Amino acid sequence: KTEKTLAIIKPDGLLGNYTDDIRRTVVEYGFRIFKEKIVQLDEATVKSFYAEHSSKSFFSSLLKYMTSGPVLVMVLEKDNAIADWRALMGPTDASKAKITHPHSIRAKCGLDMQKNCVHGSDSTESAQREILFFFKELSADVAAEHD
Ligand code: CMP
């Protein structure tokens, strides 16, 4: 069924000029870019977005990374968008992705476990939360999808 998911091109992706490439791949794989915007995240916003990771040892370095430059936030739409975007991104650890999933986005533009270039929602619930986190104006669309 048609779903929406939240994708983020992280600071390394934007600074490394991977945006056009990623956009092209996304469209090639049948996603529609439903909404997008560039934002400079501050610490409070990243803390709240990644709240589930707040107790992890890498949290402070994640905050530093995600605030190091602007990010491109996108709502992607297609059939099975959540799982398909995760598959297209490849494994979290970009250094491993280079070996096991060489054609994935993280293999191409990511570096390691942290600097992995892109984010994607991991479930229906997180997609809903993450889309509304950045695009409050989509609350009606998101609600309609889960009728
Ligand atoms: P993401 O899928 O956006 O979700 C949480 C992010 O935290 C993850 O991508 C990485 O950028 C980062 N991350 C996850 N695990 C680690 C780790 N072990 N060390 C450093 N950063 C991590």
C-alpha cells in the first residue's frame, strides 16, 4: 500500500554534494518526493528527534554530527516506502555497507557507523512521528493513511 516515510540527507551528504545523486536514485526507484526542505538543526531539535538514543554512548557525538551543517529532510512516498527506503539506504554502518551492499546509498556516500549520510524511519509508527516532527502541516495526510 502507498506509504510515506521520512528521509534525511545528513550534513556529510549535503556537504559532499550527494544530494542530486540521491534525489535521482530515489526517483528512479519509484519514490515521489512529496515534500522537502533544507534545515539547519540545533541541539535541542536533534535531542528531541533522536530521543530514543539519548542514553547511548554515541549520543553527544551524534548531536555534534547532526548539527555540523544543514540537512535535507524529505517525505518520500511509494508503495512500501518505509522498507524500500531502508533497503535502498543499506546497513547503518556505511563501512560495512561498502562490502555487503556496494550499490546502497550509504555505501556510496557514507563513511562509518555514525557518518552514514542518510536516515530513514524504521517503522510505521516512527514514520508517522518523524514526518509530523518536521512537517506539522501533514497531520491530515498522515492520519488519512492510517485509517
Ligand atoms: P540513524 O539511522 O539516523 O539513527 C541513529 C543514528 O545514530 C545512526 O543513523 C547513526 O548516524 C548514529 N549511530 C548509530 N549507531 C552508532 C554507533 N554505534 N556509533 C556512532 N553513531 C551511531
